[in-house]
Amino acid sequence: KYTKFLISYYWINQLGHKTSIHHRLENAVIPSGKENQTATISYDHTITSLQSISSTGTYYCDVKWDDIQITGKGVFVLARDTGYVEISYGWEVLIILTTLFAVLSITATALLLWKRK
């Protein structure tokens, strides 16, 4: 009776709207001699990249047998518009230093030529 069950994955957004992600029907095979014993089987499901920041919400899975339904605790996911972007100032610093040295070099040359006259 409990070897066939349905696993469902869904999420509930910030407005409380439930959206189904994936579901599959499972048929667990019970080895001989293991009948009437509690068994634990892990099932993994990977959610592909989130579509947008509106994908923020709590993600759940539940398992349904004929007369029983068990729901997981849920995982809250905060989706952001952009991830961490490391800021590089290398080119900016190089351009500023080059410009500064060029201005100083031109000024020094102009002063030397002016003093010479």
C-alpha cells in the first residue's frame, strides 16, 4: 500500500500563491525480508536557475500516499536581480596615473623651456 507515492515540488511566493514546479510518481521496491519495516529513501531535485527576482519565496516538497500526505519544512530562497560583482579599479587607476604623469611632464618641460629663455 505504501510503496507507491507521489512526490511534488512547489513554491509559495510572497503573495501566498502556490506554483507547482515538478511532480513524479514513485514505486519503491521492497527487498525480500524487509516488509513491514520503516525505510528512508532520499530523492533529490535540482531547481534550475531562477527566472527572475519574482522567484523569491519558500520552496517545498511533499509526499502523498493514498491516505497520508507529508510536507517538508520548506526552504526560503531570496532571488536577487544581480549577484555579487567584483569591482575592478585597475584600468581607472592606470588611466588616472598616466594622465597625471603626462600633465606633470608637459608642465615640467614648459617650465624648463620658459626658464631657458
